[in-house]
Amino acid sequence: MDASNARVHSFGQTEINWDKLDKTKFYVVGAGLFTGITVALYPVSVVKTRLQVATKDTAERSAFSVARGILKTDGVPGLYRGFGTVITGAIPARIIFLTALETTKIAAFKIVEPFKLSEPSQAAIANGFAGMTASLCSQGVFVPIDVVSQKLMVQGYSGHAKYNGGLDVARTILKSDGIRGFYRGFGLSVLTYSPSSAVWWASYGSSQRVIWRFLGNGSDIEGAPPSSSKIVLVQAIGGIIAGASASCITTPLDTIKTRLQVMGQGKKSTARQVVKNLIKDDGWTGFYKGIGPRFFSMSAWGTSMILAYEYLKRTCAKDV
């Protein structure tokens, strides 16, 4: 998927270019696969979001205590607050993201190839640029979904308002702030998710190549293609490395963005005020609230997503 058409690597046999995919099958099967992953990992997002908006007076100071509190108060459904909203918006957002990712990646590889950089460097630049572009293209859908779902995630927690579902949140936002209310924190979302996506895909693309070289499957080595289990293992390790890198770099911005987006209507705090309050209440460590769940979420989601994504591409490859 990452190699340009002009070059063939020994592990290029494991990669499938965008033009070799059955697009209809890709989108339909992909919607089901990624929905399943979202169901499995959504509770981690709820816990992470609550940790990020918790005030210094909140008794629940750890991921486990937050999860216990949710289960005690609302049961398992409490871990899925806002899920319907996320699923509704996730399908079109992912179609936009994946299409932009793949088409941009092909173009980016062709651009960097004349510079004769090392293979990991080429992969990092092309994948990183593609990830950033895909994130920018999909933010118009992702941000409103984020705003509504996060308000549902934290409703009734640490002083936040309660709602009767996603439509109630949407009506409240429209009444108070108009359409602009759905894009509260849009700039921070772009500053958070675009670098995060760039770092994730750059780390994934380059780490795969480093691992393959370490295992003796570099571009200058002839031989039989690696086994399916070996391919999956390398992709999984690449996903974990990518998730760790992205979560450590972008958690502070994600914390600020989340706090800004879940503020009650009528509260017009700016990002600067959010930063000042975080430092005042928790010091500089406040920027890393929820780092544990965010790290787990990005690593688990990233690894699950990339394995499903690579499987999806193999499943939807056209017969040649």
C-alpha cells in the first residue's frame, strides 16, 4: 500500500496499492469492520474524556475509579454514552479519511522518490504527509461529532449538564451558539489530530521498514515472501510504536481541546484560559490527564485498526 508504483520491495508483495482495490467492497466491508473495533474500544474513549475534564475536587482520579463510577451509576450503557452519534458520523468521516490517505500517499511517494532518501525516511515523509492531509480533509465531519459525543460522555459528571441524547445536545448547541457551536475547538482539533495522524502514519510506515530490515527482508534482498503470521506481527508492532509516539506528543493539545469542547453553553473560555486553569489546578502534569487511557486507546485502536485495514485491503483486492 505504501510503495510507489515505480519501486518494488521484497516486502512490497504484502502491500496493495489503491488502484488495485475494489472500492465498493472496500467501503462496505470496511464500515462493518471499523464499527466492530469502535464497539470494542469506545469505553476507553469515555474514560479518557472524563479524566481530561475532571476538576481538582473530583473524587475519581484514575481510569479505574472513573470506570467503576460509571458502572456503578449507569451500568455498561454508561460506557457507551454518545456511541450512536459517533457511529453515525464515523462512516462518512472514515470514507473521506481513507480515500484522502491512499490517494495522497501514492502522490507523496512519487514526489520524494527523486531525493534518493533511505526507505524508512521515504516512508515516514510520504505516510506522515498523507496522514496529515487525510485528517485535515475529514475534520469538517469529525469535529461536530466530537463536540456532541463528548458532551454526552461527560454529562452529569463533574458539574456538566445532562441531556436526552444526541439530538438534545445538537438542539441545545444550535439554540445557544448556532452552527459555530458545532465547531468549538475546531482549530485545536486540527492542531491535535493532524499532527497526531501525521506522527502515527509516519511512525507506522517507517517502523515497518526498519523491522523488516532487521528481520532480513530489506529492499535489496531476494527471497520468498514472508509468512502471513510474520506480516501481521510486524504490522501489529508498527501499530503499537505509532500509537505510543502519537499519544505522547499530542495528549496536551487533546486535553485542552476536550475541555474547550465540553464546556457548558454560555461559557466562552478561550484556549488560553483553559491552559491557565489547567496549570493553576494541576500544574504542568494537568496537560497529561488521561495519558494512560489515551495511550492505550491510540495503541489498541491503532493496532486493531491497521490490522483490520491491511486485512480489508487484502480482502478487497481485485483479481489480477
